[in-house]
Amino acid sequence: MSSAAEPKVYGWCPGALRPMMSGDGLVVRVRAPLGKLSVNQARGVARLSQEFGNGLLDISARANLQMRGIREDAHEDLIAGLRELGLIDPDANAEARRNVLLAPFWAEGDDTHTIATDLSAALTAATDLTLPGKFGFAVDCGAAPVLQDIAADIRIERSGSSLILRADGSETGKPVTRESAVPEALALARWFVETGGAANGRGRMKPHVAKGIPLPAHHTTLTISANFTAKPGPVPAGTLAALEFGQMPAAALAQLADCGDIRLTPWRMLLVEGAESLPPLPGLILDAADPRLQVVACTGAPGCLQALSATRDLARQLAPHVPAGTRLHVSGCAKGCACPGAAPLTLTATGDDEFSLIRNGTAADQPLKTHLSADALRAAPELLTEGS
């Protein structure tokens, strides 16, 4: 990519107490405790989004809820409303530390639920622990892991009949119990900091492990790899509904709350507890064969200040032309926020209505084709795959 196309990298993610300015106003990210909104909380969030923002809600890749278009002069009132709903941490530092993702299929009192509850409390209390803004934990202790393809730095997951604590990027981990998992996870986080993983306040576990720095003692047990693909439809805990590009109108969230409590997932889906079916609402994808499930697209211009072009209309129009089993990522800039890893097909905006095509790479990788307009891609979607 040319230097002109290089976006600004903040090195941290927005929170509720530390929002980030975007092209449509403040982005306020709510880290719902245990990734769950009660019926009352969901209705309250929807009301606050409409009152203080533009009425659009995103689900992030770490199962957080993003309120978009929040007016700067309304932020204080919004926080007061979220605090009444029980969705605000004691301070911005505690909010940043409590970056815990849990597998959404938990049942109350099981290993995932118990460990995630204890870990969230321990991180809130660990005022002496300074971690990079993007550093996160995954608690994935169901019958088989479902979060191994989701970004996280420290993982507590099921491996056969055992629980394993694992540093991201390592194939081995340390056996733990329900009681020892949380103190061991915090000890691994401190090891990361003490061994230079957070230089200049930034850093992630996977590249740190890749340096060859020896892991702490007893991180020698091989873990089991598991492949999991989430699809909309019934699951034991309720029903999953996907969101088009991870976004929905606030009014739809309020209507969805009529069906039950809502769990947020890292697949940009909502799990409605106990629901056997869901009504067709704006922004929801209920059909597992819907072609939009094969397309990932960021906010794009003008909603994102970093984006060089609009993205979602193009992604929506190209979706039916993406070959089965393939994924298309349409990115407004080279950061590739909607899909940080490699994708089979990526379109990266390099200017207004101008894209480069990358195959089997990230939004910042070397393109195969350049200077593709949206109109040209709509007229000839075979440009995505010809010659492959």
C-alpha cells in the first residue's frame, strides 16, 4: 500500500468511559458483564442509542456492543444512563482491563460461567496490572473450544477432559482447575508484561511468544485444536441471529428483547436465550444460507474517519457472487479492522470508489489487481475470482 493510504493506528479500542471519535460521532463500546444483556438492559441500551446517538448498534469481534453516532455533548448523560443499567465499570482503567470474552453457550454455574465471573472480578480489582489496550482473555470451557479462531491473548479452554491455560500463539499450555484458572491467568499476564511484551504500552501475546521467549514453568501440555463455525438458527441455549455486517437498528434490539435475554457473540451474532424462533427484523439474518454471511465489511466512509471509500453497499451487492465456502472482506482502509487476519478475497479501498484486490491475504498485503472501481466490480463480479 502507498503511504497515502496508510491509516492511523490508535493501539487501543474504544470503551464506554473512553470513547473514540469516528465519522458519525463518538463510538461508545459497552462491555456487558458476561456478554449478556437482560431484557431491561437491552431495551435501555436501545432507548439510549436513539436518544443520544444515531440509533445504530454494532457487535464487535470481541462480543462487545458499540453505540454509534453519540453526540459529544451527550456522552455524560449517556454514561449516567448506562450506569443505571449496570453496564459501566468503576473507571476507564478497570474497563480496559476487564477484556474478557466467554464462549456464549455457557450455563449458569458451569466452568465457563464461573471462571469468567471470577476473572472479570479479579481483573477489575487488579489496579497494579497495566496491560495494552487490545489485550484480552478468552474463557472457552465447554465440551469443545469454540473461540480458537477469535483473537485473544490468554486462553482458558477445554482440552479433552482437562482445562488448559494457554498463551495465544503457543500449542502447549498449563493444566488448571476451576479454582486455579484465574490466579494462573493473571500470573501469565504479569509474565507477559515483565518479559517485555507491552513495550511502549502496546503488544500482543502471539508475536511475543513468536520471539521464542520461554514460557513460564509447566506450560508443556499439548492442546487440542477445534474448528467451529457459527450459523444462525437454534442452539441448545436458544436461537442465534446474525447481523448484517454486525450492525442493527436500536429499535430491532428493543423488539428482540421481547423474546428473551440476549447474549452477545464474537461472530457478530446475537443469542436470544430460550427462544425457539425469532421474528424477521431489520438487520437480522436468520437463514444460514444467506450469502451475506460470506461477506465481512467495516463501517467504511463516511462513518469511519480512516476509511477511503464506502464499503457496505458494494459488499451487499457482491455477496451473491462470492463462491460457496469462500469469504470476501471489503475494507475501507489497510487496517482491515473487520477482519484482521487473512481472507480468501479482500477488497481494500485505496481512494474514493477505488479498490485493490488481494487473495489469501490481509487488507494490507500486496494486491493482485489495483484501481478497481465499485461499478466495475458490480458489472463484472467475476473479477474477484478470474485466474484463480
